Amino acid sequence: MTVERLVRIIAGSFIMLSLALAHFSGSVDMTQLSWMWFTAFVGFNLFQSGITRFCPMDIILAKAGAKQGCGL
């Protein structure tokens, strides 16, 4: 597994973990529509892109003309 994939998996896991801890400690109410759902969406996509190598933002940026990384 590459460093880039591991970073995505770890970052997504940390975001989802922090949201879960905030929810269960009573700091955030995830039953209400809020910006926390956007954070959950980003965290989940980071996690799944590290596992599956499918990232919608990669596709959007490639179509917009952004250059691919060197793959190191």
C-alpha cells in the first residue's frame, strides 16, 4: 500500500472518529441536519478512496486540467 493511500485511510478514519466521539459525548447532534454531515461525507470519501482507489475529486480535477502527481 502506498503512503498516499495510507494517508487517506488514516485521515478519513480520524475525521470519522472525531465525529463519533463528538456525537456520543453530546457535543454534536448528528440526528439534525448540519454541516457535520458534510464533514462525515468528506471523511467517508477519504477512507473509501484509500481502500478502493476511487476518488471523485481526482476525476473532477483531472477533467479540469490538473496534472497528476509523480506517484512517489
